[in-house]
Amino acid sequence: MPSLSALLFLCLLGLPLCGHAETPPAQSAAALPVRVQATTVQKTTLSSRVEVVGTVQAVNQAVIAAKISGPIVELPVVLGSRIKTGELLVKIDAREISARLLQAQAQLAQAKRNLEREEKLLKQHASTPETVKSMRDMLAIARAGYHEAASMLAYTTIKAPFAGVITKKIASIGDLATPGMPLLHLEDDHHLQVVTSIPENNAQAIKLHDRLQVAIPAAAKNITGEVAEISPAIDPRSRTMPVKINLGDSSGLQTGMFARITLPGRSYTTIMIPEAAIVPCGQLQKVFVVEDNRVHMRLVRTGLRKNDLVEILSGLEAGERIVIRGNRLLKGGQQVRLDD
């Protein structure tokens, strides 16, 4: 296979490899002009795109855990159960807390009776203000103990803090619950977001409430999301900034799905020409530039391709006219006639 330099040499000489030698004007004077269509090369502004990956997760999610110790006696949910706000999730048997509440209730009633008795005796000058004050303090202590026991008893029943679906079920009936022990995972699957990490080079371009394009390949969906949270710090290990993007349309999506996020890139000026203007020349590419009703072959280096347009990195300048139709059999130096 010829080397790249050899191919360039053959193209420039117009040997049969490309078949488009530059024909001297004197030899082609009698030839009829070829009808072609041309366009003027113009500069255009493009924006470089950056894609990062992320994961779909629920905006509201909670790990349901116990606050007290005791065996689980009720667990009326299964994996995938849809839960309403305030619905019972777990009930723990804590009889000692019930007994403590009864004790605190009795102490509160006793403190109230003692205070009432001392206040009556004070009116009869049979008690002292200091004794009455002590009884009032005892009543306040008894009332606080009662509220503490009542609050502890309320921890024996765990209810849903928001509506959602059970995505993990860790405990079962009969298990011993301990403070801080995870029992269930609850997620609101109607309000989803994508969690991603943005490279520090692109971090400054992202602001709160920016709207970004999010693609979910598994669901074949392209969604416009809104930046909801931005970390104020860059992760020194990965050199990225964590960002959360709320999704407006969560239908058909599940937490844990893979997502691609398109970030706004930097704008730059370049030349884009129709793909039809490019003629292959071995491993090289060429276009025909029109000057004074004659065409001249020009080797070009191409870049990005977008919507039947090709970016020209070198070989052309803005303002030049190039052939976009009728250029496959042209030879360099050939006369042409431009169609309107």
C-alpha cells in the first residue's frame, strides 16, 4: 500500500490514482466548459460538546431505621409496595416502654395531687411558699417524664414520611430492631434526578437552574433537566464536581438507570462545507476551487461531520468558491460554467 506521502505526490501530479490531473489551459482551450454548481465558503460558529455520565436516583429517598430496641411484630410491606404518606411501615414490640409510660402517668397524677394539697394548706397557713414551689417543680419533672415516655412509645410505630415505593426490604417480622438499624429503603419514584460528576474544566460553566440535555439509553428517552444542586467543592481525587439535575419527565424511568448528560462547550469559529464538495483521493480528500471559470484542485484536512456538513481544518479560506455538484470527473485547470 502506498505511503501517505506517495499518495499526496501522485494526487498533486494528477496520475491515474486520482484521475484528475491539472490540465494546462492551452490544451483545454477547445474543450467545452463543464456545468457545475458552486457555493461560497463561509465561516460558522460551533460549540464543542462535552458528555458526562450519571445515574438516575430519586429526589426524595429515605433509609427507614429504628430508634428503639425491640422485636418487629408488624411489617405490612413487601419489596415494590407503593406507600402513601403516613402509612404504617414497621411496628416494634416494646412492652417496657409501655410500662414506663404507665409509671410516668401515675407519677404525674401524684404530683398534681400533692401540689393541690399544698396549695390548700398554704391558704390555711398550714404550709409554706417554699413547699408549694417544690411541689410545682416536682409536677414539672413528672410532666416531662410523661412526655418522654410517650415519645419513646411513639417510636414503636414507624410511618412513611412521604409517598413512594419500597426499593429495599432488609428486615423481617421477628427480627430484633436496634437503634440506627436500617429496615427499609423508601424512594419517591415520581420525582427523579440524575447525579453526575462534572470535570473541573467545565465546572465554571454550570450554574443553578441551567437546563441540560439528558439521554437515558435504556428507556430511549431524551429529557431536558434542570440543575438543582451543585457542590461548592471539587473532589480532589477525581477532579470533578458533583451535580444533581432534576428531570421534568420521569415516566418510564427507574432509579439506577444509566444517563448521559450533554454539557455546553466552548464556542469557536470554523469552516463547514457540504459533504458533496469533497472528492476522495486515495487516503486524501480534495475539493475544487473555482477561479476565473476554471477549477483548481485543493487538498483539505477534514474534522467534525454534522448534518451533511464537514468541518475543514486546513486547505480552504472563507470567501473562496468551491464546486458542490458535478465535481466527480473534474480535472484541475478545466473550464467550468456555473449553474445559477
